[in-house]
Amino acid sequence: MGWKTTWRAVGAPRSRTPQATGPRALALWAASVATVGSLAGCGGGGGTTGGAPAPEPPPVVVTTAALVPAQPGDLTKFFVDRIQKRVAGGLDGTVYVPVGDVSSGSQFVFSASPQAGGGALGGAPQQEAGVLEDDLLKSNGSLVYALHPQRQVGASPTVPSLETFRVAADGGLVPVSRNNLSTVAMTPGGAYTGMHVLSSARRLVVLSRGNAVASDAFPPTDFLYPYRPPVFGMGVFALADSGVPVLSERIELDGVLVGTRVIGSTLYTVTTHAPNLSNFGVPVGSTPDQVSRTLATLSAASLLPQLRVGNAPAQPLVTETDCLLQPANQALNLQITTITAWDLSGFGVPPRKSRCFIGGTETIYMSASAVYLASSRSYWTGGQSTVSLVAPQARTDIHKFALQAQNIDYRGSGDVAGHLGWDREKAPYRMSEYNGDLRVLTFTGESGWVGIPLPAPAPTAAKASPATLTVLREDAGKRALAAIGTLPNSKRPAAIGHAGEQVYAVHFTGARAYVVTFRLTDPLYVLDLSDPADPKVAGELAVPGFSDYLFPLANGRLLGVGKDADDRGFQQGLKVAVFDVRDPAKPRIESSQLMGARGSQYAMAFSRHAIAIREEGNSARVALPVRLYENVRGGINLSRQGLLRYDIDTTTGSLVARPMVVSTVFDGGPSDSQRMIEFDLALERVLVSAGHSYYLSGGALAAHPWP
């Protein structure tokens, strides 16, 4: 179907009433359900059992206070106090519940420039210039590194590996080396999730996740506590003159990886750790005195995460006095978040510094000079399997730490209404620092969907906006991030989004923000943030479907990647569109392309890195891996999987599709399931040069000329 577009001046009346909407992808539903559970774990409503959110009492809403340094003894006092409150509220006291893996979740506002050190190759845009994110495919311009996690092909697993290629003069790839990674992870069966290439430091770091090996605390035959705590691993490689990676160190930390970034030669990691308290039996209903007696032998050493380097004995990752407490927060989660700065400029075991605070972290956002840790005080309250109800008083805590090489300096804390959504891949996109201020876009509705949305209620004046923008400014004297501006507000009460909608995409760039909401159509909002104390909606555009991701291009153009939808809101095939946003009051679509039928999916549904954008002058090249379904004989069949490629003229906004690179064709035969496993869309990545696309698919990297 064609694109029907309308724009209206801000404040003009709306005539649309949301009705029923269409299905969401099963994979997104599963990921979102996992996110809802982790929100409960991080946000202060207690733990979960059996992988499903447990009923919880309403969280205590408090004013966020500044973090304060922990003194000796404070850590155990804090945990005893929280466990007393947990059992009094009907929650398990100390039963160990593994923290959900959030290593694949973190999402950001992109800049349109190639990754630093990328030379002539354009890859996944980075959220901030000079702040590099981990991924499966990296390049320094002349060499390309491809990380191949273990995959199940038929009945046999593949061997995880790291491949190095040289880019030849004709643009082809010349194999240089292949590293077997089966022995790099200290945890048997560890899964490799990404890597960093530090060209100036001549280092490469492979990231992995897994679970602790069997020990006295976690015997392999223990029936009551079969889970072992999660761990995060790093394989540090030195890069030879030829660029070949040579394993130097193996490092493992207790906890779950929230996110990593690289600035210069410093690697920053943020992890959350849930201490193992399963040896302390504290049943529900225990009195405070019983809890105190049971936990009399609890020590800070048993609560803090540990670090292991090679075969050396474990050592503390942090000390008690490296930690910070938030006295006013009454969250009931039992987690510790640690920021660690690793100096990779030399050889041997990288020197490190760490800071921690007591509490969980949902996602991180990092600018060139600071890291912001966010944790939502929201929780899942039930409802249908596709609907997540959120406490109306839910709030998100944000803590700011200034960064300068290995120095990590706590600057202040603040809180905002709502939470950062259900999709961990998109959560960091909802934060952005500009001129020292932090802009945050939160979901402030009372409910939202994670699967097939139910029919939307008719809009009413009493319904709050489903999205709220808050601008926070550091108050150094009070160690606070104080709100200096919000939208909507009494002066500008118009909502960001129509009744019953959710936010799908957010992109901050300079003094603007672009926000996409969806239920029936895709309203694209342009926000004017030039006055941080008075943010406002500059313009709005309504089109069918929605954009999941937005990328600014040169000459006032904006690229949107998402799904089409019919007039009832049912999702259709994939869409790629170019918007003209030179006049923020009148955004408009200049061109678009539709691919596939309902059920088609792009790899960006699993990773924000599964796209490549290369800009040169007034042209941009875009490539993204997809899996397409087609309407065949009255039904919808899986058709093919491969790489969509587009040329964009940023002076005219034209969008020209190039021939698709097909990685596999699905014919409806009995081998489809095996092919779907072998060509896992979540593991597909791409780089783009002036004349080639380099496509990682099915565990192999290949060069394809750009026609």
C-alpha cells in the first residue's frame, strides 16, 4: 500500500480515535517479557521466581537522595535491613534468584558518523562520537574482525571463533587468522556477546557471559539451588604488527554485564551482582530479631563481587569503602552495581579502578565525559500475557558519574517520572547529554503492551501523556540532578503521543529530539530543546506504521527503519523511509520503500548494531540484514533472508534500493528449521565501504560489490 501522510500544526485538533491494532513479533514479545521481569528485579519491588514476576507489594515512592560513601559495617546493615523488609512484606528473604541477563540490552541515540577508527568502512552508528560500543563485527579500516559465537547447526554446535581479514585493494577480503575461542572464556560453555577493538592501544577485547563453575557454594547436584550465579568474562588480546590477535589475559567478574564502552584506551564495564545468600535460610514472616540472628555471620566480603584473572585466586573487585549507599531509597532488591575502568594502554593485566553503589541498574548511557546509570522503580502487576501494567507512581532513578580515564567521580542523583520502556535495546536511546544537561524521555502511561496490543480505549481528558521529557541539570552543591524543564507541562499541556500509544523510537541530536509513538499510525514528533527550561513540540507528522529506529543524515534528512501498518493498525512488512526535517514545524516524508509481508523482521529487532550507514558528501549508503515473508497462494510463507541495501541522496531525499544479497532461500521444505538456526538473524551484521558491503551471516563473512 502507499504512504498516506498528513501533518498538522501543533495544537490543531485530532480527529483519530484508536481502535484495534495488529500483532507484534514473537521474538520481541519474549524479549520484552524478560525485560519486564528484570524491571521488577532492578526497580525495588523484590525478586522473581521461576523466571516469572512474583506478586509484589506496591513500591515505596521516595524522593531520590544523593548517594553517600559507605562506612565499614554499612553494607551488612543495609542488606539485613532490606531482608527484614522483604520477609515482612511476604517476599523470599535470601533465596538466591539469578539476575536476568541484560548484556544484549542497551540502546542509544546514534550519530551518523562511522565508528571511530573505522577508516573508509561505515558500520553501526555509535550513540556518541568517540564513545565506542561493543559488537560482533569491527574494523580499523584495513582489517576486519568478525566474532562468531557458538551456534547450533543441525545436531552439532559450532566452535566459537574470532576471524581476522585484510581488506584487499579491490575491496575483497583476505583471511589473515582464525582464533579458536573455546578456551578463552573461563566459564565452560560461556557465550560470546561482543568485542572492542582499541586500535591505538593495539588491543582487542572479547566479551562473554556464563555462570559460575560448580563449587562448594553451588554443587552441581544441588537440587534446591540448581542455578549458579552469572559471571561476565573478558578475553584480552594483544594485536601483533600484522593485526593478528594473540590472547594475553582471561578475566572474569561476578555478575551480569549491563553495558560496556571504550573511550580512548580505557574500557568501561558496568555490571550488577546479586550476592549468593542461599546459605542463610530466612523464611517469609521471620521477625526482625530472627533475621538479625540468622545473618549474624554475614560479612561484606561475602556480599561484594569478586574478580578472577587467569588461574590466580579470586580477589575482591571492590572494597566496602568503594561503595555508595542511597539512604532514602527503600527498594527491596538485593543487588550491587559496579563501574570499572580498565586501562588497556599497556601490556599485562590491565590496571583498573572501580566504584559501586548498592542497587540494581537497568541500563547505562555514556557521553564523552560521564556515565549515567538508570534503574526504574516500576513493576509488573499482571493483566493479560501481552499487557504490562505499571504502577502510576513509578519513577526512574538516575546516577551520574564523571569519567576521566580511570577516575570515576560520583556527581549526583535525580529521578524522573515513569520508566525507560520494555525494550533494553532501546532504553539508552531515551537519554542524551547536551551542554551538560541530561535529557530523558520516559513512558508515563499506566499500561503498555509487550505482545499483541489489545484494543485501545477511547481518549479521555483524564489520561496522562504516555511520554514525558525531563531535562536534568547537575547541582554540584547538593549532589543532585535537578529537573529544570519538563514536557508536557502546565504551559504546554499537549501530550507527546496520542491516547493508547507507546513510544517506539527516540533520537536526540543537538538541540532537537525525534520521537515516534504508535498504535494506529506513526506520529513523528520533532521536539525543540534549544531552551532546556522550556522544551516544546515543534511539529508532528502522521504516517501508517511506525519507526523502530531513527538516524539523522546530512542536509536535514532523517532515516527511519520500522514496519508498515494498515488502517486498523495491523503491522505489515518492513519499511525504510527518508524524512525531511529541515523545517521542524512541517516534517514530511520524501521517499520510502516497503519490503516483505506481515511477519518480516530485521536483525535490528535483536540488536541496535545490525545496520551499517556510510555517508560521504551528499550521499549515504545503508545496509541492514532482514528475513522476509511473502504473500504466497493466499498465505504468508517464509521467503528469503539476506541484506537490504539502499542509496540515499541527502539533497533530494531520494531512496534507491539496490539488489538484495540473499544469504539463504526458504522453500517451505523440511529443512527450514535447520536453516533458521544456522542463519540466526540476531547474529547478522554488516559493514559498508565505497564499493562493497561486508555481510556477516551464517557464521561467515563475505564481501559483496555494491552495484
